[in-house]
Amino acid sequence: MAENDHIEKTESQLRALSDVLDAGAMLHARRMLNELTSAEIADLLESLPYSERNLLWDLVDSTKEGEALLEVGDEVRASLIRDMPLQELIDATEGMDVDDLADLVQSLPDRVTAEVLTSFDMQRRKRLDAVLSYPKDSAGGLMNTDTITVRPEVTLEVVSRYLQRFDALPQNTDNLIVTTRDNRYIGVLPLTTLLVSNPHSYVVDVMSHDIEAIPAETVDDNVARIFEDYNLLSAPVVDKQMQLLGRITVDDVVDVIRDEGEHSVMGMAGLTEEEDLFAPVVPSSRRRALWLGINLLTAFMASWVVSNFEGTLEKVVAIAVLMNIVASMGGIAGTQTLTLVTRGLALGQVSRQNRLWLISKELIVGLFNGVIWALVVGGIAFIWFEQANIGVVIAVAMIINLVVAAFSGATIPLLLRKLHIDPAIAGSVVVTTVTDIVGLFVFLGLATVFLL
């Protein structure tokens, strides 16, 4: 329901802005646009063709441009940045958190990056360099260096007075990070504990050791899993010597989870999660051409298999009518297994210890479903063509192909992962090719042996 409400809200905002722009009321359109959140502005930008998107972007206040750039996909961001003056880009970075700033800086052209970096003061540049020194998809790349630390030997009263010196706490601050004098992480002081405890108590006596620090090299998928497993709102990030580097907050983890979900869905079609729906024709065509070409190659392979059984097809017309059923059922079964195993790999649920059990289980599931649907399809084929041998042939082919589909769906993602190829992108093409070729070969081969 919430997702539908969000979609309807975006469509409503888009219609309202379009009506105002069509009427030529630019000031009213600017006011309407800048009353929205940065995320809502990003949704509208991604919902417009290139020319209209640039018109809308010109109406966005500079105070919201930086956050809006972070919310849109990479391709949309690149198209917007390409037409922005340098000073406008510099103004857009004002007040941004260091982790967000690192994401934006990495999206800028090299010639622009240097100019933007020179506009920062030394402290901000140093913090940014600390984040940029780690891969974007790691805990170090996700972290924000804006942290509040306290010492274990001070009282809560001293901590409270210390906090009063700040105009505001960093966003999503639920804990103060406790460190030694040499900045080694030792625990956290929850704000709730600070508020309800005796002000004369020492930090060391009430602090929590439950939250383990996340090593900076930890990949973002594992960071998301840690937040999920321990229901965290924030977590400290440390180097190999347990020196505090920064912290990760839940809003960054939500972005990781969203990106991973989009990657899995888009990857099944050979596309990236940053694909711009309203990109120009030429770049869109170029990106999709690769996977269309690969699919064409696999289609020719399946056609070659069929061409070797021309004699069978000419003599038994029923085979031509039924042969796509075996290949189609195998493709669906293989894709189901592939999706489950790929998800398991992404969540870290598939390991060396359990993968043989998983493959065995999927083989049994494939056999079980193969027998059930073989009886159904075989029975229909018998009634349709009034030939028992045709029903038997397609039933046996169905069982064999569904077992092969289960095996390939379970093993191909493991093999692709070992070859450092993303199974979310390449897996479906490989599995579909295997099930098509095996299904057609088995069905036509059995028909040649038993029906001629």
C-alpha cells in the first residue's frame, strides 16, 4: 500500500508541475518544486525525458541540488552534471555529509573533481580523503567521519555538558562512541543510557560493549547484513588496529539494500540498476545490443540442434507442435532455482559446507516436479494426438529436462561466482541456453528413436 501511495504521489506531483509549466508560471513551478524533499525531486527528474528534465533542474535551488544529485541514478546524475557550471557544482556540495560528498565527487569528471576539491578547507579535504581511500562498496566507503567520541573515565555529567557545546548532533546519532586517548574503539554510550543514568556515574560503568566495530574493508552487502542481524541504527567503523575511522548509519544501509535489489532485478535482463528509463535512443540501444546479440547466438545454437532432426519433424507433425513445451518448462524451472541460489549467494547463505546438500535438494525438487508435470503433459499429448508413444516421449523428456534445469540452476551461479562473474547478470542467459538445448535435444532425440 505504501509503495502504491508513493507512486501515486509522484504521478500527482508530475501532473501538477506539468500543468504549471505548460501555463508558463515559472515562479509558481519553482516554488512548488522546492517545497518537495530532495528524494521527491529526484523521483520527478527520473520520470522526465531529457529536455524536460533539464528545464526542471534549472528550477531547483542550489541548496537542494547536492542531495538531489545523490538520489538520482548514475546515468541521470551524469547528464545533469554535464551541463552544470563549475561554481554551481561547488555550491551544491556545501553542507553535505562527507560520505555523501564522497559519492558525488566520484561521479564528477576528472577535470571538475580537481576544481571542486580545491574549494574545500583542509579539514574537510582530509575527511573526504579518508573516505575516498576505501572502495565505494566497502564500510570505509559508506562511513561518515562526523562522529562524537567520549572517554571512558569521565562522568555522564561531563558528557552532558560537552554535548551542550554543539548546535546540533550529527544525523541519526543514537550512540556516542567511546574511545581511548589514542582513538581506539572500546564501546558505545547510548543516548538513552545517558539520559536515564545517574549523572555522577562514569562512562566506563554504563557503556555498552554489545556493538562490535565494523572493519573498514567489510563489503557493503555484509554491512547491510550486520545491521539487519543486530537491528542497528548506527555502527562504528575501525581500521585493522581498532582505530576509530567513522560511523555508518542506517540511511546508508537502506541505500545499499535498495541498490542490491535493483541490481538483482535489472541484472536478469543484462541491464544495470542505474539504467536511465528516459535516456536518448542511441546509448540505450547500444547498451541493450550486447545482450540481444548474446541471446541471438544462443537462439542459433538451439536452432542448430533442431536442424539436426529435420527428418523427424517432417514425419511426425506432433513433435513440432509440442517441442517448445519441454524447453519452456525447463527454462522456467532453471530460472526459479537460479534466482534462489543467486539470492542465497548474495546473502551469504550458500557456502562450501552446504552447497552439495543444496544441489541434491534441488535435484530432488526437479525430479518431483518433473514427474508431476510429465504426467500432466503426457496425458494431454495422448488425448490430443491419440498416440500413447507421443505422450510417453514428451513425459520422459520433461522429467530429464527439469532435472537438468535444477542442476544447472544450482551449479551455474556457483561456477560464475568462482570465475568472478556476476550470476545476477550472466546466470539467466546461461541457464536458459542449457535448458533450451538439452530440452530440444532430448525430446527430438527420443522422438527419433521411438516414433520413427
